[in-house]
Amino acid sequence: MIAIRAAGPRDAEEIVRLRRLMFRAMNGRDEGGAWERNAVESARRQLSEEVPCLVGFVVEAKDGAGLAACAVGRVEERLPAPGHPSGLFGFVFTVCTDPAY
């Protein structure tokens, strides 16, 4: 059975690794660089917040070495509207499974 758990700050590097794989699959280019370091720092910080706006779910690799998959998104609070009386909106922007799985 596959165990899914909430992402935490310790998952930041693996989430960014999977995000890079997602971009490579989407545009056919492998574009590493400074954005990865910045993304790890940002993800770690945001996932560490007491009430995080950045949320994710991850599946650990079978061998325990990293993640097999992740889905990451954000909850934003905007002004309430007739169709959205809470003002809360969710956006999913990273979904990736390592090709090894």
C-alpha cells in the first residue's frame, strides 16, 4: 500500500528535485540553476510556518531514499465574494512522480 503524508520542511530538497523533473517533462529541457537553491529555501521556510499557506503531500521512495512523488499547492485568502464567501482559494502548481516509479 502506498503511504501518503503531508509534506514538511525536511522534504524541501526532494520537492524541488521533483519540480525540476516536472519542468523537464513539460518543456523538454533540463534547466537547473540558482532557482533550485532559492526554491529549497522558500519551500523550507513556507512549510515551517505555524499555519502554512504552502501545502503538499508526498510519497516516500520504497528504499527510503527521497520521494517518489509529490503534489504541492497554496491556499490564498482573498476578499470574499458571492461565490466564495470564505475568500479562500487553492492552487495546485506542482504534481510529479519520479519516472523510476
